[in-house]
Amino acid sequence: MVSMTVKFSIVIPLYNKEDTIERAITSILHQTYSKYEIIVVDDGSTDLGYKKVLQINDPRISIIKQRNQGVSSARNKGINFSSGVLVAFLDADDEWLPTHLETIINLYTKYHGAGAYTTNYLVKYPDGRIIQPKYFGIPPSPFNGPIPNYFKTLFEGDPPICASTACIPKEIFDKVGLFPLGEPVGEDLDMWGRIALEFDIVFDWTIGAIWHIGPNKPLYTKLEPFVKTATRVLETYEVKKDYIVYLEKYIEKKILECATNNISSGDFSTARKLLLNNKMKNYFLQKIFWLLITLFPIQSLKFLKLFKKTLCNLTEIFKKLD
């Protein structure tokens, strides 16, 4: 039976999203479950987003202004001001489908005691394409329940939880802490990872949100914070045996991605340090390949361009043969 008395606190970090903030809030106001408060934290915006929020007439909406300190700071402030049992998150450029909160409250009622609850979501690109993320290690629809091994699922496919589907019991933050400050990317994955180390993450195949990908996605050249968290955890305390292998693989995968991003941006020195300072038993050959590129960048880039051109030519030849 669904509990209609549990209150949600919905936290929206807002920074220069005047074109989409109304859509985000409207998608909340159209929810089939209505016991909630909306906390918008304006993180030093320089556009009209703050005024647009003020123009929406609903007593459940409150807005807090702060100087620009980043998305983690905005989410943390919203958490601290929240009064609900459950804290749900929605980015200012994303939107919920009408039954998102109803699905979450069903999960909370059925699987009470979990660390986080999440629904399936769609990803929409600026050109209008909409894709369904690919999850691995989750039983097929109509399954709902704890993800069997969150870290296996995270490593093998797309994240089963994102910043606009996550809902966390407020008491969980007292146990795992808040979002990490000063991190330009991956601050949300760090939070979900810290929760998954100690609690179940409960998933439902019902699509609850649309994640809108913005144009000109930047190339990140800094390690995600969960790489540091996972490394520290593996070194300092006992982790469930089923988690260890996938945590190790995830760490190596992300270090390799960071190194290749630095190579793409022309920072061969940083990429080389990353590769030399980290052992990679799962990606050893890839490590050697990219390390050689950092040692002989001009020759390597010429080779890669030639290889890419040859591959394209071969592809065209095979197409004509077909």
C-alpha cells in the first residue's frame, strides 16, 4: 500500500538555466503524488532564472540565493534546508514524467531501509534524439528492487541512477555525508557510490525522468571523485567481495579515460603521470599503448590519423563490395 503521508523535499540547483527552469518545475507540479516541497537553490545565476521561479505561484516552492559555489554546494544547501523524509533531486534543465514520485514512494514503501531509490530515465540530445540507457546486471522489466551489484552495473553499462532520478532518505546523508565540494564532474556518481558501498540502491524500470544533454559537452581532464573514494575504500576498510573486482576495474577504466582526455586536449605530461602512477592489471595493454603516445606524441598522432584514414577507406571499400 502506498503511503500518502511521506513528504518529499525536491532540491533543484539553479545556475543560468532561465530557458528550462520553468519546464523543470512544471514537471514537478504535474506529479500524481503531491506531498512535497520544492527548494530551488540559485547558485549565483546571472540570468533571469531566479525571477522566473518567483513568478510561479505555488506555496510549496521556496528559493534560496547564494554566491556561485558549484552544484554540490547548491545541492548540499538544499538538503540542509529540507524538511521532508525523502530528498529527491532534479536538475534545472531536466524534467520528470508525471508518475516519477509515485513510483519512488511505491519503492520506498516496498523496500524500506534502502540507501537510495531511482527510476529508469531517457536521455535527450540537442538534435532531438532520444535514447534509452543500456543497463547490465539488472533483471529485465517489469523488475523492481535492489540492484544486485551496483558496481557491476555501473562498470558494464550506463549509470542506473542519475542526478534527476535519485531519491535519498534524509537520514542517509548523516551516515555517508554530503556531495563533494569543488568537483567539476562526477560529484553525483561519488554520492551514489558512497551510498552503494553501505546500502541497497533500489531501481524501477518505469521511466521517471528525461535527462537533457546540453550542447558543447566539455572534455573533462580531471579524475572523477569516486575514483579517489573507491581507491581509498579498497585500501582502508573491508569491502564486500563481490564489489572488489568491479571497483578495481572501474578505477582503472576511469583513469584510462582521464588520460586519453588529457591526450586529446594536448596535455601529454599529465596523461603520462596518470598512466605511470597507476597499475592497471585489467587495462595493461591499453595503458602501454597510450603511454607510448605520450612519449612520442607527434609520431603517434600522425600514425593515428593515418590509421583512421586507412580504416575509413577500408570501410568504404567493403560497403561497395556489399
